[in-house]
Amino acid sequence: MAKSLEELRAIALRVRREIVEMIGAAGSGHPGGSLSAVEILVELYFDYMHIDPANPKWPDRDRFILSKGHAAPVLYAVMAEAGYTPIDKLNTLRKLGSMYQGHPDIRFMPSLEASTGSLGEGLSLALGMGLGARLDGRPSRTYVMLGDGEIQEGQIWEAAMAGAFHKVDNVVAIVDYNGIQLDGFVKDIMEIAPVADKWRAFGWHTLEINGHDLPAIQNALREAEATKGKPTCIVAHTIKGKGVSFMENNPKFHGTAPTPAEVKLALQELQ
Ligand SMILES: Cc1ncc(C[n+]2csc(CCOP(=O)(O)OP(=O)(O)O)c2C)c(N)n1
Ligand SMILES: [Mg+2]
């Protein structure tokens, strides 16, 4: 499934357009944290992970968990682009009975790995999957995306401690370090810096990258795979709302849908 950089960039652009359109159509949702995670999910689903959208429960597959489940639109757009689910239904986001629920819900979308949205839980889920793969002797690797506000949750650090202690080296945590949480900047609400030092202190191999730089993401994933005896954390510096000028670094667009006029403006920028 490997793709060229040009192809990956083209998919990322389509994904950004789909995020804006589907949240605009729903009239509610979370554009900022969806747009900050686009390159990371595109790289995982279209280049790095061993997956088969035609056979989503293939036992040896790699797994992805969107622990920051409110960013569901980026996951839905990427999975639809990859062929798991229908693209033409993306605009049913948040509608009663839609497979595209406001937060990822495995009851409506069985190709998901987990239902998420209650923040703080995804790293624990990932460790369970990693330990399960080890017990079964499978090559599967598990990737979990955490929000920077999310890692204020205590359960994350309990899991971080356990992951290092049990040497779960088939799990990779990716922190979407966009600097903004629900209604403000992380540094003003409860500072989490120095993030990389914290993960290192908990025993994780830790690297910092620009989370919009596809080759940097590729290199980081390779380095993670080559790291044995400890799990890896990739601290990905990103811009919340990336790609839409009036959403970039703007806390308002954590959980505010664009108006029809704003959708039009955003789509003009995303060409
Ligand atoms: C346990 C829990 N508490 C509160 C919320 C409400 N909530 C949804 S998103 C969010 C902020 C998350 O910020 P961050 O992790 O930085 O996400 P991102 O910036 O990537 O959107 C909060 C508090 C939740 N979903 N789960
Ligand atoms: Mg954030």
C-alpha cells in the first residue's frame, strides 16, 4: 500500500477538505484537533501500517487507536479514503444511526479497533493489544494517538509506567502536541512541558518531530520499530486547525463547526 510523498500529500489535502465539509454539514464537531492530526494518520494508514481494508480483522494487522476520539472526522476521512467505509456517507457525521458517530463507536463501525472519546483510556487499550500480540507471537504493532490536553489524565501515566515496566516495544504512543485543549492553551490551563522529558523519565524511547512533515513521521515510525525493549513515544509538534488560516492556533475551533460561509472559505484555501 506504500505511496509516494506526492500521493500522500494529495490524500492529506482531500482529507482536510472532507473534515471541513463533514463537520460543516453536521453543524457540530471538532475541526481543530482533526486537522492537526492529518499527516500522522495519512502516513500510518497509507504508508506504514500493515493493514488490509478488505479484511479489517486480519489477525496479524497493525492497529491504530484514536484515543482523542473527538477528532473522529480525521479517522473517518482517512479510513474512507483507504477503502474501509463509504466516502459518500461522510456527510452523515453525527446523524442518528450513522456509522460516523460523533466519537468512534465500534458498534456502528466494526472496522474500528476501539470505541474512544472518554479521554485517557487509549494508551491502556493499546498496551493490552500490544501484550496480546506478544502472547500470541504475532508481528502486529499498535499505534495510539493522544492529545496534549488528554495527557493531563492520570490514567495515561499509570499506563506509561506499565508500558515501560513490561517492555511493550510493539506499542507507539503519538502525542499530538498542538498546544490547545478544550477552551484554551494547554500552558495556561495546566502546563504539561517538558513533555518529552516526562516520557523519557517514565522509561519510553522518546523523539520529537514536526507532526506535519511526512518524511519526519516516516523516520520516527522506523526508529520506533527498530527500538527494542521499551515502548516509543513520538511527541509530534503540530498546529491545531492546520491548513485553514482562521482555524490555525485558534482555541475557538476546538469544538466549533464552521458556518456555511466559513466552509466555503476553508475549501478555497484547501486547494
Ligand atoms: C474524560 C473526558 N473528560 C473530558 C472530555 C471533554 N473533552 C473533549 S476534547 C477535550 C480537550 C482535549 O484536548 P486535547 O487532548 O489537547 O485534544 P486536541 O487538541 O487534539 O483536540 C475535552 C476536555 C472528554 N472527552 N473525556
Ligand atoms: Mg491539544
